[in-house]
Amino acid sequence: MQPSTTLEPSRTPPLTLELLRLAAPLLLTNLSGVLIGATDTLFMGRISTAAVAAVGLGSVMFWTLFLLPRGTVNAVIPFVAQAFGAGDQSKTRSLARVL
């Protein structure tokens, strides 16, 4: 008789708990970003409405400049992984240059 390679159902964590465990750092990161933005707005609100407007405009400009290159990187990563997995070093290098 072959030994079983699968775990008993009672020993495997439910999928929901496993996903929550994996997502917790991302959730905390996103929540902290929102809290930092709210704190900035609250502090600037005590100064003037112009300060609140400046923080809002600066935030929009920052996120636009931050997310445009990030989108390019996120789009290229699967292609780099595919070329690397296929063992195509020249294609991997040329795609990785985009990053």
C-alpha cells in the first residue's frame, strides 16, 4: 500500500483562512496609506483650505507619477516569468530591461 501524500481534511486550513493570512499584509499596507492621507488632510485642515487643496493636488500628482511606471512593471512581470520558465535567457534579459 502506498503512503498517502495528501493531508486529512481536518488538518488542512480552510481556504478562506489561508487567503486571509496571505492578504493581511496587503490589507494593512493599504489601510495605512489611507490613514496617512487622512492624517495629512486633518493636519492641513487646521492650517487653511489652501493647504488642504495643495495636499490634495500633491497627492494626485504623486500617485499619478507613481502608478504609471508601476503599471508597466506589473504588465511586464508575467512575460519575464514566462520567458524565464521556458529557459529563454535572451528574451528574459530583453524583457527585464523594461523593468
